Amino acid sequence: MHAEEFQEKKLELAGWPVNLSSYRLGAEWHCKADNVSPGAALCRTTGATREEAEQKAITRAEELLKRTRRHEV
């Protein structure tokens, strides 16, 4: 089995740049949200549709990023 209909988009959540990757494996959609600079995964979600999987990832990533403190340099 291999990933089909792969798509990436960049957006901003809670003031942080986020890369959202989504693809289909069989009948299930998968989505991964990561912060752009180090590329660390924030969350991975699945759904019946691309929109559902992406919305779950956006919601969870936003929850995590809102809790992140910013320090002035």
C-alpha cells in the first residue's frame, strides 16, 4: 500500500508557522501537522475524508501551540 493524493500546505496557527501534510492510504485519510523550522511533528490524525483529517490536525496543533510560551530575545 502506498500514499495517494498527497498534499502539503503551509498555514499559521496561534502565531506559529505550521506545515500540514495529508494523504490517502486505502480508504482512510491521514494528516500530519508539524512546525516548519525544526520539522517536529505536532500531531497525526486520521479521518474518513481529507477535510475531516485536516480539521482534526488543525484543532489539535492549535491547542498545543497556544500553550507554547514565547520568550523575547
